[in-house]
Amino acid sequence: MAATTAATGTRVPPEQIGYLTEGPGRAAETALARLLDAGLVRVSRDGIVSAVHQTDLGATTAVETLILIGLRKPVRFDAVVRNAAKSAEMRSLHQQLRTRRLTRDPRPRLAAWWVFLAFGVVLSLAALLEPWTLLGAVMFLGAAWWTYGAKPLTRSGRAALKDVTASDRVLAVALEGFRGRIENRSVGELFGLPQSVVKMLPRKRKKKAGRRGGGAASSAAGCGSSGCGASSCGSSSCGSSSSCSSGSSSCGGGSSCGGGGGGGD
């Protein structure tokens, strides 16, 4: 695995890949990873992060700039991630992904969605003999579509992650987080971080079987992470936001950004 970043072939920047994979917290981890990779920040063995230079020069995104400005005084490793995940800059990143139609507001799937579908199908068949039932068929089928639910990633969002692999250590963080593993090796070790530092972040949430295919992040990953709530994919909710709980490795808990692409394209 490459020791430095050369992600020129990816269609989506690593920070956005992190957000699409696991939400605001993962995007914050990825931004910090990029700064570490570029030699702009350093982490002590007791988990204190500091900027190498007292300037924001070298930052390539608004989130990276925020992190560098915040590191004019040393900050704990987990606090750097948490603060970035809850920031206005992260909410702006979320809005960019919404504008590009890579994410959306998720909807829960209702248990009765199939009832609407069944009525819609019956009325559709009845419309062959009684055309007036067609309006009812449309209404029931529309209700079935809506109640089937939708996950945070759109079809375009899932496509953006389809062929992404951990080809360098920043992308490894975007896909797996500092607490993740690549080829039986801790991702944190790629940056020389001891486990005591990496474990300051929340435990990585387990993925459903089949999350990955061919080394790529799959649609199931969604926007959620180990710390923020799913339904907002980091919108203005992260930080109150989708919750981004303290130490949030990825904006956490629910899935705020939540569990991955799915129904209701």
C-alpha cells in the first residue's frame, strides 16, 4: 500500500468518500488523515494533535482548514474528529453531496408497505374493466413506493463508491476509519499511530455481510457511522447533528447518516 496519497484516479475526493461511507465523523477522520499524510499535523504518543506550522496553508478543503485553525493549540485526537464532524463546514459538505444528488433524506420502511402494493396491483388489474379504479391504483402504488423507504445514499452515491479501493492510506481511512483494518493490519498503524490513540475513537460499527465487493465500499455502508444519527446524513443535525456524539468516529449512532444506499431510488 502506498505510504502517501495519490488519489488522482478517484471520481470523488477522499473526504467525500468518507462521508458517503460512514457519515460526518468518517469524513472528519479522512480530513485529519490527509493532513497527517501531507505532514501538516502530528500526533504525540499520548494522542495530542498539533499543527506543524501555525498556518492553514496546505489545506485543500474547508474541513481541513477548520482542523488546522483549531490546532493552533494542541487538541486531543478524538476531539479533533468530533469538532470537525459537528462543524458548519461539515454541514456544508453534506449540502454539496445533496446538491450532487449523492445523498438524500432517508425514510424508514413501514411494515405495511406491501399492503399498499397489493391494493395497487389489484386496482391496476381492475382498471382493465373499470377505468375509474386507475386513480386508486396510482394512489396505492405511490403509497407503497413511499412507505418502502429510502436509505441515505442515492443510486449515484452508491455508484460513486462502487470501484473505490484502499489504494492509499487516506482512502483506507475513508473506507475503514482509523480503527479499521486493511489486509489484517490496523489502518492506524499506516500512520504510525499506537492503538491507545486510535482507541480514543468510538468502536467501528459492524457492517452487514456483503458490504463490500471487490474491495470497494458498497451501498450498504450508507452515510452513518459510529457516532451520528442516520436520518440526516450530517445535515444541520450533526453536532447536535445527527448527533455526533463525543468522540464520534463518524458521527454516530443511528445511521445519520446511517446505513447505506437502498430503496426508493
